[in-house]
Amino acid sequence: MGVAGAALDTTAILVTGLAGLLAGAGSMAMGEWLSVQSSRELYQRQISIEAAELAEAPDEEREELALIYQAKGLSQDQAEQLADQIISDEATALDTLAREELGIDPEELGGSAWEAAGASFILFALGAIVPVIPFFALSGLTAVAVSLLLSGVALFVVGAGITVLTGRSVLYSGTRQVVIGLAAAALTYGVGTLIGVSIAG
Ligand SMILES: [Zn+2]
């Protein structure tokens, strides 16, 4: 839309559209890989510090756990008994401390950074190809209009699809997605128009 706003020809729109698609999908994938990898490393480090504390000072960890359970509403006796039981088993102790003290679910550390990166790349590319498709066959304002229409439909389908998970109204969620998506397109088109005008003279 930015390039269409700058009134460049269809070939330029196609080239920049596809370049933007690849660049966007690539940077999303790399960002995703880094994000999954760094948070896993951070969590692993926190868990290994906790494991060291547990090995060196199990009494302190038992007391920390007992305080956490008291804060959740157990009586002091119940909390200490529960903490005793949990600390006595090494694997359960570390798993519980990770969840209760660090707020980390150790089972979520197993996800593959490469899978996350691949999924990001494919999903970004799938979304980004939709507004570009019309420019393969059409040109000018017709292409822009068909591109907007196709994008609007795709945005609505995505917004509506998300309701399977969120349980919100299909109409509300679909419309919200369309409004925000088209607002972003309008913004980009406006920026393109400004830049196009200033470059043209
Ligand atoms: Zn601790």
C-alpha cells in the first residue's frame, strides 16, 4: 500500500511487495527464534540457580515454599507439612520451586526455536501474499481496490477464526481485525503518498 500510495508502477509494487514479504517473514522468523531461545536460556539459568540453592540450603527452600503456601491461605502447620513433603523428593522439589517461586512451567521449555521460527515465517508469508496477489493480474486503482477487498476478507476470516480460541463474538472479533488492518494499510498508503509527492518534486 505504501508503494501504491507513492504511485509507482505495478512492477515496482510487485517487486517491493514480494521483497517486503520475504524481508518481513525472515525478520519475524529470526526474531521468533531469538525470543524462544533467549527466554529458554534465561529460564534454564534461573532453574539451575534454584537447583543449586536447593542443594546447598534445602531448609531455606522449604521455608520459602511454606511461606508461599501460607500466602495462598494454608495454615502454618499445613503449609510446613506440605513443604516438607515436596522438598523431600528432589525432582518434585525443583519442579515445584520453578512453578511457585519463579513462575516458570518447566514443561514449556521444550519447545523448538526452529519450529517457532518456521511457523512465524510461513504464517507471515501467508498473510503478506494476500494483498500482493491482485497486482500480478491487475494494475492502478483497480488493483489497489481488489487488494483492499481481498485483505479485508482475509482479515475478517483471521479475526473470526481466532474466536474459536477466545470465545468472543465472530462479528466483533472479525470487524475489529478488519478495522485495525485497514487502518494500518491507510496509514502506510498515506506515508507512501507523502514520500511519493516529496520524491516526485
Ligand atoms: Zn528458592
